Amino acid sequence: DQQVKQNSPSLSVQEGRISILNCDYTNSMFDYFLWYKKYPAEGPTFLISISSIKDKNEDGRFTVFLNKSAKHLSLHIVPSQPGDSAVYFCAASANAGGTSYGKLTFGQGTILTVHP
Amino acid sequence: NAGVTQTPKFRILKIGQSMTLQCTQDMNHNYMYWYRQDPGMGLKLIYYSVGAGITDKGEVPNGYNVSRSTTEDFPLRLELAAPSQTSVYFCASRPRSGRASLYFGPGTRLTVT
């Protein structure tokens, strides 16, 4: 039962253009969503997050959009740079009355390649 | 701060052998986690701990054991290695309060043959 899905295994974009990475979830209890970036041979690093009380959160070149009715979120990177080439993971957590203890459920990841 | 450190970086085990993956964090985080990542898959939670002496199972705990005797250390034990445990293992930690993100270690790549 894949509760968080990233249906695009890979995405290729040109430097300077927009990258859009998508993520869908099925668990209605999820109320906090995060994006992580992972380079080869390194651990994932936190990129940006959004609470379910918002529909948009922006941090520099990175914006995350949340559509709760569609159970869908997306990460926009504008403009894309070659250094953004990495695997991007979507993750979700549920507050569950404070008993979730920060556990995250991850999607499968999307490999982003930004060409110079 | 070194953050979250993991040893070893790589290991090859024979079927049936045992080993312990080490994880240490120097950020005084209460919560710690072990995830595994298989090729083309997301990270799956093996075990987690909310403080010294307290551990609980995650999504895929079979074949593993953990202990948490100190705030800093959270070792993962494989007792009878099986080929299905070939994976990359990530340890992570976060503070107790709020909705903070997880801080991950660099991972241990384990091959069981």
C-alpha cells in the first residue's frame, strides 16, 4: 500500500527553465508534507515543507503547492540549475494527536536532471 | 557539529552472518530513526526511538533489532543476514518539539550474498 506516490521516475529539463515534480498521497490523516533532495552516496537533505493549513510555501527558487482536495502536491524549481540535478523525495507525516513521533512516509523519488 | 554519523559506509555480508550498523548524533535530538532504501523505492521505516530506552517498530522491522541506551546512539542489529536485506540504510534524527524535519546520516550500503 503505497500511501505516497511519485509517478514520474525521472524528469529532464534545460537550465533556466522550470522543473515541476509531482507527488500524490492517499492517507487523509497526512497534514504535513516535505521535500527532500538526495545526491549520490549522501543522505537526503531537507528542502522545503508545507502544512496542510496552507496551499503554498516559497523559499527562494523553490515553491511547494498543496491541493488537499486532490491529495496532490508539487515542487516547482525556478530557474533550474545544473546543481539541482539529484533525486527528489516527497514525504508526508500525520500529527495523529501527537503520537506520530515525526515518522515520515516517503514516495519513490524522482530523478531530476538539469542540462546546461 | 558532525550531525548524524554512520559506520561503516559499505559492508558485504554472507548469508547468515550478523552485524551492527552504528549511528550517532551530536545534536541532542530525542527522536531517532532507521530507514532502508531499495533501488527505485522510497525510504521505508525500520525502527524508531523517541528517547533513551524507548524503541518501537516501523513499517519493515522483521530481521532487525535496535537498542537506545543513550540519547546519542541508535545501533541497528542484523542477526541472520538474508539477501533481502541488501539495501542502503539511513539513520536520521530530529528534535522532539514541533514539526521539524529529519536530519539524515550519509548511509550504509549493505550487500548480502
